[in-house]
Amino acid sequence: LAFSRDSEMLASGSEGGQLTVWKISTGQMLRKFEKAHSKGITCVQFSKDNSQLVSASFDMTIHVHGLKSGKTLKEFRGHTSYVNSVTFSPDGHQIISASSDGTVKVWNTKSSE
């Protein structure tokens, strides 16, 4: 689970790899990513401007999702075990992930590296 920076939205990830965004004040579902990941989601975080979500999964990947487009914008691969935690850097230019493979990786949001 993750709250948006303005506390207006809540994002939830499921065991089946779905990612859902809710409007907190009404309980309305705003966006659903049916196939955000191929396995369960372990972590989700909003970008600073609330326009994107980053998610991590048991499928060993990190995905960036666009809230307006409803599409997966980027995929980062490189961990050799499931990804436990993921977050945007304060300036939004990098994504930091931690995995059960014992590594922490820093990814450039402008590329897929």
C-alpha cells in the first residue's frame, strides 16, 4: 500500500500482480493495471507529482506506470531474486530497489538502466 503525496489516493498491489489506485475520500477506483506484474506485487510508491507509480514484484522486475495513460511506461530488469522494496529518489530522476538477491540497485528513470 502507498498513499499519494497529497493523501488523495491510495495504491494497492495484489498477490496476482494487479495494481489498483483508489480515491480515498469516495472509495472510487480510479485506475486498475490488470497485468502490472506476472507475479505478486511486493511494494508500490507514488512519484513526487503523483503522475506515476513504481512497483516491485516477486517476478524480479520493477515497473513504472502512468496514472493518466494507464500504461506501463518502463520496466527494469537485473535482480536475480524477488524485489522487496522500491522507491523514487527525492528528485524523481532515479529509482532505488532492494532485492532478496542481497543487492540494492539504482536505476535511471530517463533510460531502462
